[in-house]
Amino acid sequence: MFAKARLADLSIPELEQSRAAVLNTLASAQSRRGHQYAIERFIEWYFGILTPAESSAQIDAPDP
């Protein structure tokens, strides 16, 4: 699974409010789980874009 600690460390109140607003509108537990998963994956992807140094270091690594 992906980095739960990284998501937990986010201190962006708007992000948490938005996540809660979306999840609280869903009636079924299955829908909440699916949306929670998708939101977490999106956040991982989005914050991965914001750290290009890590990505470029992996891309520019020489082949063995």
C-alpha cells in the first residue's frame, strides 16, 4: 500500500475539509471506501508531482 504516514503528516486544513465533505455525502460504506482510496491515490500522485527532484533522480540514474 502507499505511504499512510505521508498522508497523515499533511497539515492542509482545506484538504481535510474537502475529503470529509466528499466522504460525508456518501451513503454506503463501500462508496466511502472506494472514494477514500481514490482520494488518497490522487493525493499521492499530486504530491509526487510537486517533488520533481526525487523523480528526476530516479529517471536520471545510470543503468547498471
